[in-house]
Amino acid sequence: MQYYYGKNFIKSLKAAFVSGGPAQRGAKKIREIIGGIHTGDKTPFKNFRTTDWGETRLKNCIKYKLDENYRLV
């Protein structure tokens, strides 16, 4: 499996974290996933469920539901 994040990802993650509320909860979950990836966890997404409809616009991608308003593709 390959992981990729765009040039604005870290900046957006930091902004979400400092904004508080649901954005901060989503950012915490993403940090948990990134931590698992960096420590060599073979299943960093094991505690996260996929969305009901998936991601059809991008081939070979999985869309995870972080909470009611935030998704990770």
C-alpha cells in the first residue's frame, strides 16, 4: 500500500487541530493514523470505518469516515 499527502496537507491538519471542535477530533484521528504508518503498523486504519459509498472518482482509493463532517481518502 502507498500513502500520499499533498503539499497543503500538514498545514490543513494543523489548522483543523487548532480550530477545535469536530475539526480537532478529525485531526486527532488523522494523527493517530499517521503515527501508525510511521511506526510500521501493518493496519493503521483498523479502528476506522469506510464510508457507505466509497470513493468512485479516484481509482484504487479508500475513503474513511472520521466523523459526521470529515473524510480521509
